[in-house]
Amino acid sequence: MKNRIEQKAFIFASEFLLPESALIKEISLWLITINKENVNEASKEELAEILYLLTVKYAVPLKFLITRFKQKKYITDASSYINNDYLIKYTYMESEYRYTTKAKELFGKGNSNIDEIMYKSISEVYKQGIETKEKVKEDIQNLGLNKKNHKFHDIYK
């Protein structure tokens, strides 16, 4: 009987702390990020990464999420995750470094793609009246964009 009561309590807490709809949404977005069709294709390191990220985002205990993933059959051996918190922490540190590096590369001055996007976006913000001319000029300067770019003609005439 105690086991059944504990199961009901866990189900209630699970829905309260991390609703099913939120979990499904998080898993779907994560699968897109790691370029996988379903959870079964994910490596142990990728699963460790999502476990840690969800722990931080939803402020829930890691053990809780591991148990939830086991119930959802996202993982088969919960004890290998519970007994190996080093794997999860190491995986998170690696992913944090990887994402930080990608962000620096994306927003760095050498990325011509981001420049083109910024020129177009800032020009549209001004044309649609979302920001004032002064604010747009300030943004252009802060971002180090070329004032003479043809997309800024209306701003600097």
C-alpha cells in the first residue's frame, strides 16, 4: 500500500512541478536541437545534458527528472544516471562551453551573415516606427555597423 501511495504522490508532484505538456514541449525542442527524431536515438551524454538543463530550468531535483524519464521510458537504467552525477555535470559543462563558443562565433564581428540580418532588421524597425531615429542610430553605433550601408539610407539622410 505504501508503494501505491508513493506512486500517486509522485504522479501528482510530477504534474505540479513539470506538467506533461511542458515536458513534451521541452523534449520536442531538444530533439530538434540535437537533430534526432526521437529520444531513443539520443546518446547517454545528450540525455544527461537535457536532464541537467531541465533540472536548472524547472528548479527540480535531478533524481526527480531521472525518475520521470524512466517512467516515460526515455531512459532504461535510472541508476546509471543517479549513481553517476559526474557524467551529468561534465556533460553540462561541455554543452555550456559549446553553446557559449557558438554564440561568440555567431555574434562576432567576422560573421557576415549576422551583419546582413542586423542591417535589414534595424532598417525595418525604423521604417515600421517601432524605434525612433535616435535610438536606431544609437543601436547602429553600439553594434559597430557601417552607417553608410544602403539599408540605412532613410536613417542617415
